[in-house]
Amino acid sequence: MARPEEERYTDLLRHLAAPSTIDAEGLVSSLREVEHLFSMGHITQSQVDEALKAYAATIEREPAQGPPKAPEIRADER
């Protein structure tokens, strides 16, 4: 039996806000799933906004969770 969309959204939001492991691809996948739920009309724009805020806060707190940096940016950080 499929889980209700609200339950899926809650799980995704928890994952975006406090991932248990460093898995940048997993976070992006969770964010895409939130956007998919929105596009299907299962969640509201404010819920998408909350997910984006949670993702941004996680990236700020744990930069390794973010997308890979360009080589020139990594060179500047050395």
C-alpha cells in the first residue's frame, strides 16, 4: 500500500533538514521528489518553500552536503 503524500513529504523534509549521512545526491533527490509532489498537486507552495529552506540550512551547516564545487573554486580555497 502506498504511503500518503503528506507522510512522504514529512519524511523528505526531515531528511533535508537533518540527513543522517553525507549524501549530496540523496538530498537533491529528496528535493526533486518534493518538487514532484508539488507538481502533482499533492503539497502546497509553502511546503516546497519549507523544504528549500531546510535544504539551504543543511548546506550552510554542512557544506559537504552541497553540490560539487567547480575546480577553480576548490583551487581558490586552498
